[in-house]
Amino acid sequence: MRSIWNGAISFGLVSIPIKLVNATESRSVSFRQVHVEDGGRIRYRKVCELDGEEVAPAEIGKAYEDADGTMIPIADEDLAALPLPTAKTIEIVAFVPAGGIDPLQMDAAYYLSANGVPAAKPYTLLREALKRSDRVAVAKYALRGRERLGMLRVVDDVIAMHGLLWPDEIRAPEGVAPETPVTVRDAELDLADALMATLGEVDIDTLHDDYREAVEEMIAAKAAGGEGVAPPEPGEEDGGGQVIDLMAALEKSVREAKETRGETAKVTDITSRRPAKKTAAKKTAPAKKTTTKKTTAAKTTATKKTTAAKKTPTKKATPKKRTA
């Protein structure tokens, strides 16, 4: 791999000559801009806005635009004269637990290669020290005209460096979280846990870019004189990503995940089970009230009849005793 930077790792008083190489590469399909009418390439030209003339790369310099629009010329000599201790050095400033680095700070990734035979011993020493300590190194370095922050860690038998954003380059997540108060039920969390457990782990190496493959297939079809790839049939679930029934969506997701993995275990229908108790309670309640009313009415009628029956004999018996 071609190196993009040569320098050294400063590890206390130990200096390790290294080469910096890119650890990643873009595999995305790139397109050119063309004139739709005749297919001609569209190219950009750098033109001076004062005289309208195209400017050659050798005639282009740097300038800083002030708040009032004034351009302040900056020459390469001005930048070279600035004190930059890390211009050719990756200066390790601390060793911290890997969990202490916020993933939001992660930027580009590089491999650090030992530059020459004498660098092999100190390079291996730093690598093994990082392995045994289970820590990562935080370092400062300069690349492409600016000082940067980096994190060194071990990948297999190589020291890798991740560029880090400076802490003040990370935005606070203000106004991002939902502002509407939402209550999540235990049943919904249970299904979410079941879905996570069903999906389980994945071998990252088995994942691939489906969209890129579809683009390449479409390009190959067009290059062969075809019409490209037919668009997929719209599915029944195309609803703009709007979830109407969260519980039903979670249950269906768990079922589909199990089917994908060849499992036949049934998913507990929490949706139909828990609300059923509430519904039954509501339907039973009126029935009890009706029965109570009927029973009370029956008791009242019986009481009235009994009372009337008792009163009638008493009135008839009194005259008989007086006659005697």
C-alpha cells in the first residue's frame, strides 16, 4: 500500500519511524456529469471573478476571507513558519481505556507501518504494550496543513490510528430527542428484547452493499444494450415508514426474524392477551349490575307482597274478637 505520510511516533524518549497508509477505501460507484442532450462531459473550470479568465493551478494561492469580505493572502511560507511540533511526529500524550473515547469523535482510519529495520523493535514494543495494558494511545499529529487528534490501537499485529475530531467539533444533541412525552409499556419492551435476542449477533464480514450491487447490475445491463433493471414491485407494507400499531409491528418482526433463521418457535401474542383481560372485565361488569338490579327488584317485590299479606289478616281478625 502506498504511504501518504512519513514521520515518527514519539513514545516518551523513544522515536519510532513509521509510514502512514489509508486503512479504508471507498467502493461506491461514481458518476460523471454529462450534458443530457448530447452526452458530453461537464467539466469545472476555475475562473477569476474579476477578469473572467481561467486560472492555471500554479497561479492559485490561499487567502482568508475576513468578516467584511476582505481577502487576506496566506502564503505557504507563512504556514511553514508556524510552530508545529507534530509536523512530522505522532506525539503520544496519554494512554486511556478504549471505552473512554466517544465513537462520535471517530474519523478516518490509518495503518502505521514500521519504516525500516531499526523501527521494528520499538514498533513491536509499543504494540505489545498496548495489547497488555488493554488501553489505547491518544496522540496529536499534523496532516494536510492542520494539527489533528488521533487514537492508536492494535489491529491483529498492526498499530492502527483513528483520526479523532477535537472535542469542540462535536455538536451537542440539542433539540434532537423527541419533545413529545411518550410512555413505553413493559409489553413493548418485552417484544423489543425478544426481537433483539432473535436477531442476535452477526458476522460483519458477511454484510455487503446491496445497493451498490444493484447499481453495478443496472450499469452492466445498460452497457449490454438493455433497458436496465426493472423496478421492484411495491409491497403491501409501503406506508411511508409510518408505524400504526407498534406492538403488531414488533410481533411481526420477531416472527419474520425467527423464520429467516429457520426457527419455528411461536411469539407470545402479548397484544391479544393483555388487553383481553380489560375487555372481559368491562363486559362482565354490566352483567353483574343487571343481575343485581333484577335480584334487588325481586327482593323488593317479595317484601311488599309479604308485608301486604301480613297486614290483611290482622285487620280481619280484630272484629271477630270484639263480637265474641
